Amino acid sequence: MRIFFRQLMLCLFWLWLPVSHAAESGWLRAADNDHASVRLRAEAQPDGEARVLLDVALQKGWKTYWRSPGEGGIAPAIKWSSPVDMDWRWPTPQRFDVAGISTQGYHGNVAFPITLRGNLPEKLQGVLTLSTCSNVCILTDYPFTLDLKAPADKDFGYDFTRAMGTLPLKSGLTSHTEAGYQTGTLTVKATREAGWQQPELFIDTLADTDFGKPTYKISGDTLTATVPVSDGWGETAPDLRGKTLSVVLSDEGQAQESQLTVGQAVASTDTTSLWWVLLMALAGGLILNVMPCVLPVLAMKLGSIVQVQSTDRRHVRQQFVASSFGIVTSFLALALMMTLLRLSNQALGWGIQFQNPWFIAAMALVMVLFSASLLGLFEIRLSSGVSTFLATRGGNTLSGHFWQGAFATLLATPCTAPFLGTAVSVALVAPLPLLWGLFFAMGIGMSLPWIFIAIWPGLALKMPKPGRWMNVVRGILGLMMLGSALWLGSLLKTHIGFMPTFVVLALVAAILLVAITWRWGWRIAAGSTLAAVLVLVATFLLMRPDSKGIVEDRVNWQPLSEQAITAALADNKRVFIDVTVDWCVTCKANKYNVLLREDVQDALTAPDVVALRGDWSRPSDTISQFLCSRQSVAVPFNQIYGPGLTQGRALPPLLSTDDVLQPLNQAKGQH
């Protein structure tokens, strides 16, 4: 009897061993990883192939990875003891965002169908390497043996077929899919007749290329996914044009895998939208004429109008046509600069020249000279081409008027007027012909007032007759110009510091006061000195580092980053984003008219709101990539995220209280 029991126990022992189950390994676990269990099953085929099913069971809160893990992780892999031809198929993955890192993989239970070909041995041996992650990551090896001579279990065929059903299809989800690349940004555009609900995009990794988390925009049956691209080291993103990408698109349980050849950035085919953008560009350029940062334009031009009393209509028409031509030419020069930057894969932005302290200093100096000339401190009478550029106060030559328009355009770029922000954003990510067309429309829009007078020069000739009033007008224009020059000079604070900037501005003011005393006498100088002291004191109070402005800002602004957005959304919080620059007048208007209002301050200081601010006054790759990934290159830029706005909502350039409070409330979602 004892011998019988020994033989029975021995048989049970051999039956338990994984090798005895020949066609399957049984559930394998590792001593240092009790969060995952794996099983391999196999079935030999009559044609010499073998089907293998890898089952992975993960505890709650743990995940493993797709064939392209994303920004972190390691894909599962099998190392066979003998060479085999393996076709590993991957079910549609999910996206996981943790601590600012976006990964692609699986949680719970997942089954990978695998087909083996070639000269297969009767016994397959190998080691499965599986990476599983939660708050920590564990890399585990699972040795196994499969005997292809043994029959598969009765459920194998059903389980293998079900696993094949989890794979993305080759067609059926979309009717058209295309990809384009531009300046560190990949755009995938897909059309689905049934529309889109909760789309997800997964991209296979390319060598030396990292893809960030996509953002989605749905317009009718068209989905546009925008993906930030880098080389993984924070350097210039590689050029993907001409390369082939393997992408998986999923929505509502359906998925499709496509092979896409990357071309230029995908352009909108909506003709109506294109005409609206062109109209916005035209209107935005026109409105620039009344923006505060373009007061020098009006000053220079009004200064010339004052002196045309004895000028005939033909000469007036020529002057204004020349100025219009200067404006349009300058916008086309900006288009050329943007084209060259785009072709070299450099960051683009509206008004980026104001990030350069030398440019700011040069513009401020030229405006001080204009102001001094208008105030009658000296007359500029130089003959060279460069000097003519600086001598446009009188506007006595056509070249002088041309350079008036050109210089005015440079001063206009800090402003993103209503409508202009949308047009600029589209232009700088659009195909090059459309970029040039939109910049041309902006130039025409800004020059419309001068074109109007060129057509009806009698309007300019209806000015009052020359007299002492002209000196008063010149003085007012000179003070306007000087105020703009001081504002420009104050922007140097970001680059050289507060005290050096204040000293330079005070020195310029002192030199002008000495010149006024010498030219106009001590009485006028005394009044000017009082005004200068008041201006400098106000400038000091507003520029000093600990200044909070006219109204205290109670919002605890945090540095802007994609990781901060992801972390806030993971905590079920709302996010308000503000990208601003010192030289943007519209940004200042948004700040003092909206963001500093008591009700908006209360909303932004709520416990579940994270306020992120990006200051683009100095070059920043982080902010440039942030804006490019959202197809925007103009400031101000505001966006709101939250449980109810997971894809984010961009706000209009010129804010109102409702523009901020309503999306913030919607971002709460359903509780």
C-alpha cells in the first residue's frame, strides 16, 4: 500500500511540473515579483509553424508595456535558446501619464498572440523578460519550456482567436489618414465618417526620436492630433519628413494600424476657414494702427501730415503709397525670416526679435532720436541710405516714407491684436505659400489707412493751415514718442537687471533735460524736469523686483511645463495657463483688465486650481515647444484644462471675465 501511494505521489509530481504540460508552461511567478503572473501556451500547426499565446495577469495598479513604451519603460521580450522566426502581435495599448511621463502599455490581463516559423525544435525553451511598473518598476525573467509534440489544451484555439480580436485592424476605422511634420511637431490628421468620441493615438518609436503626449482637436468627422517631437536629450528635434511611421488610432473599442509617410505639416482643406483666417489677418493688421504699441506709427505719420500744407495731391499720394509699400515689404520680410527659421527647424514666434536685448536697445535709441527731433532739439539732415532710415521725421523723401512704414512694422510686432493672434498662429504652422499669403494680408491690413489717404489725398490736405499750433502738435508727438522709447527701454530689465536699466533711463532723461534747457530755456526745462521726475518715480515703483503692480496678484503662479499639467490632471485639478511677455501690450491689458479682477483672482486661487505661467520675454525652448505643440506661436496664450476639459481649451487673445470664468467652471466636470 505504501509503495502504491509513493508511485501516485510521484506521478502527481511529474504532472505538476511545467515541462510535463508540454504545450504550456503553467502560471509562472517570480519570488521578487508577486504582482505579475505569466503563462505560455503553444500549439503546433500542420505547416510546421507554431502558435504561442502569452498570457499576462497584473495586479491592480500595475502595468506593462507596448512594443513602443513611449517616454519610459521596456517592452516585453523573449530570448529563445535556438533561433526562431517570431511574429509577435500586439493588442491595442492604452496611455498612462505619471509624473509628466507619457507611456503606452497595458494593465489588468492581456494576451499576446505569437506565431513561430522556421526549423522549430520539438521542445522550445526561452526566457521571457517582462517589465512591470507601479510606483516602482521591476524587471523579471521567466524561464520556460514548451513541448510542441504535446496537444494544446481545449481552450487554446478559442483564447488565441479572442486575442487576435484585440489587435488593431488594417482598415475600417478611418477613410483617410495622413501625417505631416513641422518644427518639432508631428501632425496626424484622420477622417472618420462616424465621427470621433474619445480618440487615442499611439506611435511606434523611431531611432533618436521621442514622441510626447498627443493633443487632439476634433472638427466634424476630422481628427487632428498634434504630437511634440524631440530627440530625447532636449536638443533640436530630428526632421521626420520622408520617413515612414507606424501609428495606431483607436476610438470606442475600435482600432486601426496604419503606415504613414510623413510629409509637410497637414494643411486645412476647409476653404471657408481659410477665408476667415485671411479676413482675420486683414482685420488684425488694420487694428494694429490703434494699438498703444503702434503710437510711434501715428506720431511719425502725423508729423509728416502737419507739413504737407503746400504740397500737391500727387506728392501726398506718393508719400502715403511709399509708407504703405514699406509696411507691406516689412511684413514680407518677416515672412522670409519665418520661412528661413522654419526650414532650419528653429523655433518660430510673433515678435521674437523683442527677446533680443540689442534689438530692444536699438529700437529705443532710434525712438529717442525721433523724439528729440520732434521736440526741436536738433534736425537730422544726413544723405546716406542708413541715415535716411533714421531721418524720417520730416518725411521729405519717398525713401524716408518707405522706412517710416518699415520701422512702424517692427514696432507693431509686440502687439497681438484681436484676430491677429489666430492669423499668426495659423500662418507659422501653415504651408509656406499660405504663410506668405497671410503675412501679405496682415501688411495690407495695417497699411489700409495710408492706402485710403493715397486714394483720396484731399483728406490730408484738409488739415488746418500752418501756424503756431504745428509746434504744439510736434511737442505732443515728441512726448508720445519719448514715452514709447522709455517703455521699450524698460524691457531691458529682463536682460540686464533692474538697477542698470533704471540708471540708463535716468541718464537718457537727464541728457534730454539738459538739451531742452539749452534749446528752450530754464522755464520749459523746469516743467519738463518735474514731469520727468514723476515718470521716473512711477517707473521705479513699477519696475522694482518686489513690485506687485497697481493691484496685488494673489495667485500662486507656478512654472509652466507639460509635467505640471499632467500632474495636476492626475490629481483631478483644474489648470489655468498664462503665457506672457513683458513687451506684449495685449498681455498687460489682459492682466490688469481681467486677471487681477477680484472675482477672477478668487477663481484662480481656488484649492483645486493650479495656475501655471510661462514668461517668454527671453528665449525658452520649453515655452517654444509648448506653444508649437498647440499650433500657436503668438502671445498672449491662455488655456484651461480640467476633468471636464481633458483636451484643454484655448482662450481668445483679448480676454474678458467670462472668457476665463466660464471655461474654468466647465473644467470641473461632473462630480
